[in-house]
Amino acid sequence: MTNHLRPALVLFAVLSLIIGLMYPLAVTGVAQIAMPAAANGSLIVRDGKPVGSALIGQAFSDPGHFWSRPSATSPMPYNASNSAGSNQGPMHPALADAVKARVAALRSADPGNSAPVPVDLVTASASGLDPHISRTAADYQAARVARVRGLPEPRVRELVEQHTEQPLLGFIGEARVHVLRLNLAVDALAQPSASR
């Protein structure tokens, strides 16, 4: 039995060392060299402090900020450890109620805006973590943000244009805007009237 046990234990120790220690260290080292920003969470840094990730959205409800797409994660919005959609179909009463409440909140924050509410401002993405909104959703909110911040609307719309990411290869997907980056740019224009 000892003849069989010793090689098994040696093989177990060697494979544990290779697979459990050397391989993860090698992959981490290559990632740190090849793509350090992504390997460290794609963090967005302001004044030397991380304020978020480029890959995970954040909830904004202050009228002086652009609002993100709703998140369906629980127990809090944009919970990266619980990425999921609501799995509610278009006829589900809870989804209909949530959409009505979100439309009412948008209308209440900007009563003069009679434009149709973009669908991505009232429905969550499949992951519940989407950091982007459509260009249409950003344009819909620009007048409100400018008014609340006391900024010229053309300047806010210029920021939206500057932060618009074009579709992949010019035709895959749609133009989109990273909400956190846009809000940081708006914050840089003037002192925020309220916090997030």
C-alpha cells in the first residue's frame, strides 16, 4: 500500500503546486503586463481615488445627473456578485408596474419634457449591470441636467456628444454613452447641486 500511496501523494503535491499556485501566478502576471487596467477591474479614477468601474453601472437618482439604466440585481442595484435580469416577460404585472413607476419618476424630474421615454431608461438589461445608456436616453435627459445644474444646454449636449461611443465597426450595436464618465464630466463643469 505504501508503494501506491507515496507516488499518489507526490503527484497530488506537484499538481497542487502547479495548478494551484504557479498557473494562477503566471496568468495574473501576464494579465498585469498585457492589460493592467482590465486586470485591476477597469477602474475609473478621479482625484486619485477609484469612483467606479468602466464595466459596472451605478445608480443615479439626482436630477442633476444623467440616470443609468435600471438594474434588476438584488439586494441592491448594480450588485456585481448577483448579476441577473428580472426574468419578467412583457406581460408580467410586476414589470408593468415597475416601468410605470420609472416613467412617472422621469416625468416628475422633468415635467416639461414631453418626448417619448427611451425604453432603456425604464427596463433593465439582461445582466443588470449595464454601465451604458443609449444616445437617445442621454439626449432625453440633457435638458433636465442642464436646467438643474444651471449650465447652458448646448454645453451639456456637447458633453453627451464627446462621450458617445460609436457602434462596433460602425454598424454592430448602437451609439451608447457611459453614464459614470458623462456624469463625471458634468461634475467637472460646475459644482454639483446635489450628491448622487
